[in-house]
Amino acid sequence: MISKCLFPAAGYGTRFLPVTKAMPKEMLPIVNKPLIQYAVEEAKEANLGHMAIVTGRGKRALEDHFDISYELEKQIAGSSKEYLLDGIRDLIAHCTFSYTRQIEMKGLGHAILTGKQLIGDEPFAVVLADDLCINIDGEGVLSQMVKLYNQFRCSIVAVEEVPKEEISRYGVIEGKMISDDLYTVTNMVEKPSPEEAPSNLAIIGRYILTPDIFKILENTPPGKNGEIQITDALLTQAKQGCVIAYKFKGHRFDCGSAEGFIEATNFCYENFYKKNC
């Protein structure tokens, strides 16, 4: 059974400068809740109780968010605002949080490898908080993927169809269709040009990985942009028939971009915040 979820959260968030100069991009609020909290809630919904967070310099706010603030608790105790802390209190009470620092930013593959000591020798999930995924009509994306892992027992990547002009921003898969929403991955390319892309199925920030990925990452040379790419390591697994791509159910918002961030804010305001006020 999968019990741990890894959150790579050491990046600089340069697409949102200057606000991310002093604030972690994972703490950017979607209405009144930070991106990292949405991500942890999705993991908890999938029955993952150990949250392993890879941080970096200037990211202390992430640790503080998942801790008790005694001064704040005392200030609002018994007031009409106390209920606003219900969600974060639930996460603090029912999840375990561990942290490690990524000293140098060398790509997503390196960030995942940095989390090895927090994960150990077991399968685990990976969530990129700036990819906000919401399935308003059913279970979350990670819950969907955990069920697939229990069936197939191999690495799984979440994919969605993206416009041709955006394909160069993603890792892209090529695969053999198992069903309408499942593919056995045969090839993966990191940020290809539209002409070189093997499909329009782009990998987004949700993964289930088997523990052998750490050994593969240790032996994966730098790839695109001189970084250690998780797609290169997954391609090694894919050549052995050990990676499945899943077209998930739900909405995905690229909150690393201003457009996606605004779309996510409007969506959450209309579907959650207004209804709970």
C-alpha cells in the first residue's frame, strides 16, 4: 500500500516574480487557501498520511503552515473566524510531515532523488503543488491513481491533452492504448518542439513511482537544460513495460502561470468559497 506523498517544493517560482522573491510559490493563495494545502488535502483524501516535502532556502513558511500557531489560536478562540482553521487543523492532526532541503536546483528528477531518505524503499506518490487538480464530481486525481497502482503495481503518470502550441512546456508520452483513458508508455520526450512531439498527451504534476526510480535517477545523466529529468528516468522503466499513463478525471489548473492561477481562483471562488460563506 502507498502511504507517502512527496512534494518537490524547492523551486524559485520565477514565473511569479516579484511576489515569490520572499514567499514560496506553494504558499500562493487560491482564494483563502495556499496551493500546498490543496495538494496535501488531495494526498490525504487518497489515504496517504505521510507528507514528505522537499524544500529550499526561503521556504520556512511551508513548515510553519503545517504547525500550530498558538498566538493565532488564542486570538481567535471562540470567535466567528475560528472555523476557518478547521481544514488545516485536520491535516495537522491526521498527517505526519517531514522535510529535507534541496541545496541546488537541478531539475525535478533531482528534487525527487533528494527526497529518497524521506521515502525509503517503498512506492510513493509525487504531487507538484502548482498543478492544482480538482474533480468536483468525484474522487481526486491522486485517489484515482492509487486505485490504478493497486491494480497494475507499476509507475503511473497523469496526462492530459494539450494544444500543440503548448506542448514544448511539458514532458510528452507515446504509448499503446489499453483503454479510453489508459496507455502503456513506450516513449517519453522532455519538452519537445511541436514537430517532434510523439503525441499531444502531456505529463502533469501527479505521479505514482516505484522505489527503483531512485536507483535509476542516481544513474541518469543531466538531460534537457542540464537538469536531471524525471522523464528520462521514467523512460528507463517504460522500456521494461513498467509505466502507465492515465488520462485523469477532473480539472487541472497550471497555477505556475498567471492565466492558470486566475482561472483556478475564479473556479474555487464560485464552486467552494461562495457556497461556504
